[in-house]
Amino acid sequence: MPATVAGRTVRRRFVKPSEKKASQPSGPPQPERKRAVLFLPVILFALVAAIFLAMEISGRDTSTVPSALIGQQAPRTTLTPLEGLEQPGLDTEKLKGQVALVNVFASWCAPCRVEHPVLMDLSEDNRFLMVGLNYKDASDNARRFLGELGDPYDAVGVDPSGRAAIDWGVYGVPETFLLDRNGIIVWKHVGPLTTERVQSELMPRIEEALEASPGEEPGMEAPPSS
């Protein structure tokens, strides 16, 4: 209907409801969308857990993951120590000459809590080093984790960006690597260590590595002395 403004006739344009809706500025995200974003990590974790459960039920060994690093020198790694602890950081060059078990862990990792008592038991054997690689973690949380559950490590290096873990071919946490006296990775385990796995696989490998002299690969006979 025409309207008169200051002596001029102005025709009002009828705006359809759909046009009004399109012209309105978008408001803040709806609560439903926020809830979906918050629950996304939980959904992803549940999906991964379901996959692992299916593999377990099918009889497939979830810890057996191929690694090109087996039989190779451990990646040259230097990581700063976890702030607030007395232990040094991770330096693979300083591990040479000793048998070392490198464990990748994080305070936010639920399976890491499950395997921790096994690590504490292993730490009672002082014939080899226990080394922690703290993966994408907050220092305060990592210290609280070790303070609550016990500290099995002789050294702890922090990897906040996950760059070092990539060099080691880490799929996720926890993972454990056994290094011989030459710094060669001779064994790898994906997932939480269990007492059964330690007894059946890890300890025999550790014994082999301990018996071998520096410069000699585990399982090889030492050269005759002159």
C-alpha cells in the first residue's frame, strides 16, 4: 500500500518471511552443535576401542604392528627433562652401552594407567634402564600422573609437539621399545604391557640383550678372546 512521506509517495515492498530469515545475521552456535563438538573425541575414542575389541575377539594380536625400525638404530633423539623431576631428559646417545626400555606415555592416556603397575615391577630390575617419553602432555599433569602412580623411569624426556614420536614411528600411546647396548631397537610393543607379555616376550629379549657385549647383536656369539 502506498505511503506519503514529505509529500512523496513511497511504495512499501512486501518482504516474504523466507527473505527475512535469510537477511538475519547468523547467531551463535546452537547448543546442539556445541554438544556434538564436545562429544566428538569421546565418539572417536569409542570407535577406536571398538576396533581393538573386535580384533581381540577375532584372535588377532593388536600389539603386533610392523615397524621398519626393528633392527635399526633408534632415532637420534634429545628431549628436555620433565620439569620438576630430578631425572635427566632423553638422549639416545647416552643410552648406548646399556640396555634400555623406552616407554611412550601420557597422563591423559587411560591404557597408560592400566600398564603402569607392570612398569613399576619392571623398574625393580636395575640391570637395564627405564626411559619415559612423555607424549603431547602438560608438564603439571605428567608430574601429577607419576606422583600418583609412582615413577618407574630413570630418565624422562618431554615431547609436547609429538615430533620425536613421529621419528620413532609411534602409532599411539602407550608404546614400548627395547634398545640393546648398541642403541638398536630389537623389540617393539604397541598398547599397554601386560604381565603375560613381559614374561613371554619382553624378558627373554632383555636377557638376550644383557648377555650380548657392546658391538655384538643379541643372539650372536661373542668373538673368541685372543
